[in-house]
Amino acid sequence: MMYQNLSILAVFIFLYSLVCGGLERTPINGAIVFAAVGLALGPLGFGILSMEVDAEELRTLAELTLALVLFTDASNANFSELKKSFHIPQRLLLIGLPITILLGFGAGVILFDGLTLLEIAIIATMLAPTDAALGKAVVTNESVPDNIREGLNVESGLNDGICVPILLIFLALATSTGNEGGTSMLAFKLMAEAVGIGVAAGAGLTLVGVLLLKNCVAKGWITETWRQFSVPALAVTCFAVAQWFGGSGFIACFVGGMLFGGIAKEKKHKFLLAAEGTGDTLALITWVVFGAVVVGRSIESLSWEVVLYALLSLTLIRMIPVFLVLTGMNLRTDEKLFIGWFGPRGLASIVFAVIVLNEHLPGGDTISMTVVCTIILSVIAHGLSANPLVSVLAARLKAKVNP
């Protein structure tokens, strides 16, 4: 069975590598293809891809994928544009993110009678962060204005790390490991550790790594073969060390990636190429596993409340806060709606779902199905709409410049 699964995955990776350039120019690309293949070949489909993946294995795979994506995306950030438009992600993270969680909580209170208030708060937090991997089609498309691309890139790079301590607080209270009197102190402690250790680990390790890399390149010690492993290993190091010491590995990877891109500058591309390829391959495997394994296990808990909440999470719960916090800025209505729409849910929510499942909450099945349903709808909706909406936005901008 192991060799059967390996054969199927290897053939699919090979075939996709042959046509990925053509598919990227169509609405059918990336995660939507991977998840669909996993679903079609898995137990709910033809049943020829049979995987025994437990929660921890899926979590590790999703975390490593997200770590590489965050590091490489941050490394490709446009610093000159980011300096001019940093107020966009600043508002999205500091104001928009809390409002999104509050709106998600309110919608959950109305729809989920069988869940406790803390379980609803957990769902709202799990589905608040956006996914850098699913949003890559937008943030790497040069047809999208630089300020929007950089804003979405920074937001997706940091919001998952910020949500980690919030999620842990709600989990601690839900499992009776926290107490009301210590909630404020617990929140401050977790936030300080997640951000502080994450930033310190990402910046410190990357600084040392880049200095070693530059020195060894200058001496001719690095071969072309081993050059490919430098950045992936550095990204995983940032993530793992930050997690080891109680910080956010996601923040560490994003900070480390930005520092790497800022120091390496024009020399970074040859080092990033292999890391981007590794991240794309891990993303493919993650979404195939998600389609083949996770969807099949969760489908029994599907209900109209779950579907409605998922739809609201991807639309009003995300778009209203974004529109409000960007009011008064030099952005047109269609640009604000564009930013609000492209808040895909994916790898971070998968990681959060695994963390929550390990706590065995009474409403765990409903929580996991809500996350799975939201991710499925996000993969489809954002995958199909990315290229068409980018083209519409680019056409409008061109018409504005050349009326």
C-alpha cells in the first residue's frame, strides 16, 4: 500500500510539473487541483489512494509547508513599496483581525446552539487568519497594485502567528486549565512569548545564517548541489527553534524571510528557487492528503449551519472589517473589496484544527467540520476567482490611468 500511494503521488507531481505553467493562467490551478485529486482518488472517490495519516503527521506537514511559504514570500517582499503602504497591513492586523474574530463569534452564537461560547470563540479564531499559500496567486501577480500585494502578503504572514496565543487562551479556558482572574496575564504572557520569541528567533538565526552564507559563498565553499538546501534548512530552523522555545514559528519565518530578502537583495533569487520549489511540492502533498483523508473523515458532521457559517466566514465576516478599517485611505471601493475578498483560509486553519482536535472538546466534530468546510469553499472560490478578478482590477486601474 505504501508503494501504491508513493507511485500515485510521484506520478501526479511529475504530471503537474509538466502543465503547471499553463494551469496557472487558468482559474483551475494550485490547491483546487491538488485537493480535487486527493478527493477523487481517496475513499470518497475511486479509493486507490489510501493513507493512514494521523493528526500529528498532518500538522507537521502543514506547518512545514506554511513555514517555507512564509519565508520565501517574505523574502520576495518589496521593501520600498512596503514602507509606503505599511499602514494597510497595520490596520488589517491591529483593528481588522480583532473585529473579524468578534464578528465570527457573533455569527457562531446565532448558528451553533450545541456549542459553548468558548468553543464558538475557538472557531472564530481558527478561521480568522488568512493563508499565504492559497493567496500566492494574488500576491505574486504583478498585475495587482504593489500596495495591495504587499499589504496582503504582510497580513497573511503575521496574522496566523498573532492568532496562536488567542487560540491557546480560549483552549486553556475551555479545558479548565485557565482561570478568569488570570486571563489578562495569560493573554499578555502568551502574546509576548509568541511575538517576542518569534521575532528574536527569526531575526537572530537569519542574521547569523546570511552572514555565514555570504562568507562561504565568497570563499567558494558551497557547491551548486548543496546551495539548494540552504534556504529551506534556514526556514525550518527559524520555525523549529521558535516553537521549541515557546514562540510562534510562523512569525519567526516571516521575520526571517524579510531579513533574508533585505540583506541578500539581488543575490537572493538563486537561493530562493529551491525553497519555493520545495514549498510548492509540500503544498501539493498537503492538499492531496487534505482531500483524500480529512474531507472523508469530517463529512458526517456536515450541516446547513456549518455551510452557512463557512460562507459567512469567507464573505461578510472577513469583508466588513476589512472595508471598515481601510475607510479613509487612498483606496477605491473595488480595491477595498478586492482586499476583503482575498482572505483565503487554508494551512494555518488546518494546523489550528489539529491543535483543537487533540484537546477532545465536546463540540470537536462540529468545530473540525466547520473548519474543513470553510477551507474547501475557500480553495474553490478563491482558486476560481483569483485570475479573473485580478484581470478585472488591472483593467480598471489601466482605465483610470488612461481614461
